[in-house]
Amino acid sequence: MTVYDNGRSPHLWMKALDIASRGVYLAEPCKSALEQFYWMTALDFDISFVKSSPAALIVHRDQLANANRDSTLADWTRPLPNKHCFPADLSLSDAFSHLEVLPWLLLTRDDKIEGIITRDDLEKPAGMAFVHAHLVNLERLLRQLVGTYTNHPISDGREMGDAARVYGEVVRIPELLAELGWSEQDFRAIGAWVMDNRTRFSNAEHPLHENSRRSFSLPRFLAAKTLMLRAIEIIEKRDQVWSAFSHSLILDSRSRTIYAGPDAVNLPFKTPCFVITAYNPQEQVLDPSTNRRRNDMLLKSLELQTDKVRHVVSQSRCERWKEESFLVAEIEERVILAFASKYGQRAVYRLDDHELFVVDAKGVVRAKRSRTQ
């Protein structure tokens, strides 16, 4: 599952047909070639299609310019070039990639033309919304990664100020830049481009045409999309996150007694014990009142299962990251993991007399350490 929208990250949201020109006109092969040339010139079409069986044929406007009064389209047709033909269910994400190389794509199903998509179609509102979604989600992902690498969870709101600070924070974390696979210079450039075009979208401009006054380009967008997908991959792979989790401290909320960490005492319940929270599902940093409400309901649910529940705090050793949690016992691991999934948690802690385990919601042990370290 990816980190957004129940497993569907932005590059999977739309199909090319969603912005394609539909109901493609098919000319009769006996039609006057010059008349077709005049029509294509009026509509500024470089190509048009001619009826044929089983597949349509194609004519090019620049070739029809040489036609005479007696020429018919049949004299100028060519087979559809395979490199331009794609299945009708082509994703919009893949269409963007192909349009970096090809000026137009033909979407077909069972040898029937379903639609045609050109670079100009990318400027349609749905296309712009698709691009904007990538840029917004890229920023959200970078916020998460900065929070992970600094042990300082960052809200999707404006806790960090503007987007410039997000990109600036990434640059100040060489390990994160290296894992993303970007040099500082290139990352600064893509960050500046993203922020510039976020502003353009907010002002309802159409920044897909490349000229001296605009900074949008298809290659730049595709680079931003690649960066977004790499950020998703890092978050889902989570090696750094699992390591950070394994070094967390677990303390009694009232007495501050340490149950996991240096000088940890014996656990208050028979092992195994588990630590779970409802805070910040899928690393989405929620406001305090929402987190407390979620935890209150989780506590009530846990108390239906066991009376061995204690309020604890899970925190990083630098104390930048803290989450109110519950230490529970006499409950099956499968039940705890079901609660973790229902409340959007990536993992829980399992504690025994000597070790701490980080267990993801599917039951896989991702990291472990001595409970007293």
C-alpha cells in the first residue's frame, strides 16, 4: 500500500482518456485531399484519420499541401504508426511520459480509435489538476521525510511555514538527499521550479507552454514525479524509520518509569506486552485534539479486550517526537495488529523481559534491540 489515498498514489489517479479528445473524426478515403487540407489548416491539425478496415489510416497536413484538385485522401494515406498507438486504458501518468518523446498519442481498443491526446491536451483543467496533485503530494512526502530524519513530526499544514522551508530542510540533511538520489544543486533547481509552478496553478494560469516567460516543462514535471515516487519508495521501505522506532524510549506517563531504554525496569504486566497508539495515522501529523480523541476511542476499545492497560509515552531520545500510547498485556498479538491497521498505524512495539521488537501491522518484525538499552 502506498502512502496516499488507500494505496493509490497520484500517478495512478487518472487515465489518458480523461483528457483526450474523443469522437475522433474519420474522413472518407474518397474525400478531396485539398478540402481536407483546408479543414486541417483551419483547425490547426497536423494529422487526421481516414476510414479503413480493420484499422484507420492517417494523413499528414504537410503532405496534403502538395495535393491537386483531383487528388483524394486515398492517394495520401499511410498506416497508423505503431509507435503512436497505445491501449485505451493507458494511465495519464504514462501518457505524460510518452508525450515527452511523441507529439501525439492515439488511444485504441480492438482496432477502434477511442481518442487522441496531444501536448496541448495537458493544459486542460483535469491535466493541470493532475500535475498540481503531484506537486502537492511531493511536498507532503518531503515533510514526512524531514520529520523522520529529524525526529520532529511535521504537520501537513503550515507548521514549517512555506514550501521553500521544506525544500531548504531537505538540503540540510545530506543523508536524505543521498537517499533521494539528488545532488544539492539539482534538488534546489527542482524545488524552485515546483514552488514557481505551485504559484502559477494557484493563480489559475496554464503553465504548460514552454517559452521565455514560463518555467514549466514536461521534462521538469517528469523529474518531479520521479522524485515523488522515490520519496514514496523510501517511506514504504522505511529502513531509517524502523531504525528510529527501535531506538525509541517508552516511559510511564505519570511516574516517568522507563519500560524500554537505558535503566529500564521490569514490566508491570506478564509478557508479552504491546505498545500501541492511535496518533498520527500513516505519519499524517494531526492536531492535538484529534489525536486525543482517537486515542480515547482506542483506549475504550482496548479496555473491552483486557484490563491490563497502562498509559505510556513513546518518544525519541532527543524528545522531539512524542506520542501518547498504551502499554497492554493479556491480549493476542493478532488483536493488537488488527487495532493497528484499523487506526492507521504502521507498527506496534512488542516487549518481553529482555527485548523490544518493532512489528509492522502485517506481523513482520522490522527491528529489535535489548529492552534495557
